[in-house]
Amino acid sequence: MRLFHQIPDFELENQDGETVTRDQLAGNYLVLYFYPKANTSGCTREAQEFTAHLNELQKLGAAVVGVSPDKPAALTKFIGAKGLGIPLLSDPGKAYAKQAGAINDKG
């Protein structure tokens, strides 16, 4: 687990195509999780569980953000199809996932 100040800066597009930076989320605890692809069984369950517990996490001062290589349009479809309540960020080249240590050169 990394502390907020240890999380590398990022500038990624969310599901609406808007740019989101790490600094915009400052002041909160941040649950930043990475997943390989929208609409896969494990990734869907994970996102639905974060959504189900979002109120509890927010009461603790935590923001939850998912990051995947999916494009913003795919993230929008994923959120709508699965009823997700958390923002998702697009990292199409997986550069941020590598920088953050979520994956290595082998994937």
C-alpha cells in the first residue's frame, strides 16, 4: 500500500473524457485500484463491490477510483451496464499502471 504522497502524479481521462489529476483528489484518502479490462467477471465484481461500499468509504473520507487501459467510451458503457457509482480512468498505454507499480514489463 502506498501513501497519497507516494502515488505518482497522473493526468488521465475519466469515463466522460474529462482530465483528472492526482492533485484534484488531494485531501481525501484515495483508493486507487487497477484492473485489466472492463466487463470481465473479476473486474466487474470488484467495481460492483466498491460501488456497494462507496457510502461507507466516503464516510471515512475516501475517494475510490478505478484505472484500466479501456478507452473512455468503454468505461462509460461499463458504468452504465453494471450500475457502477465510481469514477473510472483510462490508461490506454498502461504507462501509469507501470509507473505506479501495478504491473511490470511482463504485464
